[in-house]
Amino acid sequence: MNARHIDHVNLRIPEDGADEAREFYGQQLGFGIEDALYAADEKPFFDVRLSATAVIHLWPTDEFEAPTKTNYDHVAVVVEESVEEIEAELADTGVEVEKSLDSPLGATGEAGAVYVRDPFGYRVELKSRV
């Protein structure tokens, strides 16, 4: 097999968490929200559009269990901004930074990263482009 990139990550969220997810991922982080099919009851999840080739599926369910240290760590998203720009944008939207690292190793090399938690406890790494 010759993998090219991750297409999507599927995260379960609380059944009543869709609005909070739209606020965090769409308004505070500035990613696109694609939820027309979800709103029309044509699929059970909606998408956070990260790029032309990557999404996070958010699946509202009554079976949601908050992530713990034993079952989830984080999803990393490469962004165009520097760590300083990421931190400034997060401060402007009221998102608390959990930690920042100068050069964690990722799939494309070492670059600065900022870690935040979404409203459901998932850690999201916002990694500067190498």
C-alpha cells in the first residue's frame, strides 16, 4: 500500500454537542463546517473541513464517552500560521492554550505547535507548516 495522507478522523461528540462543536471548530478555530446533509438527516455526522483533502467527522451520539488518557491523545492539523499567529488568533477567540512546543516531530518534519482542547475533551494540535 502507498498511503498519501489521512482523509479523515471520526470523533464522537455528545448528542447535544453540535452547536458547541460548530462554535469551537467553525468560529473559534476558523475551519469550515459542512453540515447540510447532517441537518437534512441524510447522514449522522457533519464535517469540519480542514483542507481540500481532509476533514474531521463529528458524530453526535448518546454513546459519547469523553476521551481519557488511555483511549485518545490528539489529532494534529497543519496550519499556515506561525506559533505566534496561532496563539494570537486563539487569544482573540477565547480559546485557552494547553501548551506550546517549539519543534515536535510530525509527518512532515519538525515545526512549532500549539495544543488546545475542544469542548468535548479532545486535544487538537495546531502545527505550523514545515
